[in-house]
Amino acid sequence: MAFPDLLHKERDQILVQSNSHVRTVILNRPQKLNVLSHEMVSQLLKNFKAFEEDNDVKLVILKGKGKAFCAGGDVTSVILSITYGHWIYGAKFYSNLLTLDYILATYKKPQVCLINGMIMGGGAGLSMNGKFRVVTENTIFAMPEASLGLFPDVGASYFLSRLSGFFGEYIGLTGTRLDGAEMLACGLATHFVLSMNLPSLEEELNKVDSSDLTIISTIIDSFSLTSILKEDSVYRRIDIINKCFSKGTVEEILSALEYEAINKKDDWIGSAVKSLKTSSPTSLKVFLKSIREGRTQGIDQCLIREYKMACHAVRRTVTDDLFEGCRAALLDKDKKPKWKPSKLELVCKEMVDQYFIAIDGDDWEELQLPIRSNSTKLATAKL
């Protein structure tokens, strides 16, 4: 496969519908679960900047076509591009993606994300940084990056660290899947609406001629339901999760879970232990440090740091785990990654710290985020 083939542009990956004072942006890559390509990110940046400057636009709706909202970023293309020697392509993709997340987090106009179906990784960055996050009974959320040799980024160290207790650590370290009810309960979602009512909700939102948050919230509230957590929902185990995932190191978290497993026959504990033992040891330790730092940082600081971390991963300054994880999960699909280092105890503090310092090279520079007038208030904001 020649590298240019990887950049073959699919047509109409982003659709825009205009209705009076409302613009609806549609992720249109349904056959690939709306995975974000470089082309999609660039188009989204262009559209959202234009809508923000257009005085006629009062509200922006974001949704995905098909069965998924967005299953993440197109990691396969990034990895293959680097394999073919095009490191700049991967860096530019991450730079644009995190800049887009920042613009959405500091957007001057209200956005409503209709999250019906799968949402992972990069899809979370598009939606979790927004004001209104509407989920349904079909929504499935996960941040499974550690199983790919990466770590939750796209602002995850900001929005996951602001969940109650240490539920964010649990989500990011284990890659567990949450349904819509659990997202609403933990604060990742703002509203729960049945999928069959989404067309009616959209119809009402398209009548909006104001950017008043109270007006928009009232409309969404009229379609919202109080969702009920399933009996076996992990969020019903929040006390044990906080007890285990508040520990200072991944090793201590794992030991605490294994201790709980002795006395409690609960499936979620076994699943959490398995995830921690099979994911990249380096990725787990890097993410834990990242989310702990994110608790006291603004969204801009988190994104700048996460860009640094991602660049270390794609440049392989510490480990090849990202490439090995993608090989095992996305390319060869043998599901048998060989992590190096292979065990948590072999990942030393110096290796982890390396991800958080600037890259020494003339071909690299820090992420330069645009100046935003309403960014200061986000430094200590809660979801």
C-alpha cells in the first residue's frame, strides 16, 4: 500500500444543515463508525470557527450519522503514516484535533451534542468539552486507549478528573464501557432522551433564535427522562471504586482491587483487574499521572500537556507500545500485544516523567492554542 492511498479523501465526511439560526453538523462516515479523519477534523475546525463569527448563528447541533456518534480518531492512518516516514502528518492531526477540542470547550455559542450510539476517544473530545451532552438508551461510552498502548487524551485529563471521586481514574485506566444512564449519573452527560424522541427534539431546537442557555436547556428538559441505573451498574459501586482508585500508584490500585476480589464476587472487579493486567503498563502509569495533574489545571494546560504526551508516543521516545497496540488490535488483529516494558514494576518514574517534558528536536514545537476570551472561567469549572 502506498502512503498516498492512506490519504484518499472520502467525499462529504462532514455534512452541514442550515435552518434559520441553527447549524447542524453531521459526522458522515457511518461505515467507519464516524472515526475522525484528518479531513474531518480540518473541516470541523473551519465550520465551527465560521459559525462562531456569524452573528446569524445562535446554536450549533453536533451529531453522528448511523449507529455511532464517533468511535474515536483515525489512529490507524496516523500509525501507518509514521511507518511510511511521515511523522508531520501525525503531529498535525493531533495538533488540529486538540485545537478543535479547545475551541469547543471555550465556544461562545451553545452547542448541543446528540450522542446516540458509540462514543470513544476523539469522539469524547468533541462532546465532553461542550455545554449540552444528550445521551440515549443506545449510547456506549469508553476511553480504551490504554489497551492500544496510548492513554486518554483529547482533554480527558480535564473532564475525567472533574467527575465525582475517582470515577475518572476508573474509566481511563480500565477502558470500561458506560451506558447512557451511567453517563448521566456520573456527570459525563447533561440529559437523557429516548432515541425515538431525538427527531422531535431536533425539530424544536431548530426553531431557536436565541443563544440563551436557559431557553435551550428548557427545550431539552422537556424531552428528558430520569434514567434508571441497572442493578449491576458499576456506578452503584462508586464507594469501592473510590476506595481502590484513589491510591497513589497503579500497582496500589491493582492490589486494592485484588484484595476486594477476595471478599466480593463482583464481575466488575474481575474485569477491572483483567484490564489493568492486559493494557500497556507504561500507558497506565502515564495516564494516572496525567489525570492527577489535570485536577488542578485548566483545559488549555491539559491539552498542551496531552499534546506533548501524544508526540512522545508517536515519536517512540520511550516505548513502541502505541505501534504494538495498534498492530495487535487494528492491523494484524491478533489481540496479543507484546508490551515493552511488560510489567508495571518495570516502568520507572523517569520513563513516565519523560512524557511530560518538551521534545528536544528542531522539528517539534509546543501546541499553540488560539487566544480565547472566555477560557479563564474553565480553569476550575466542573462538568
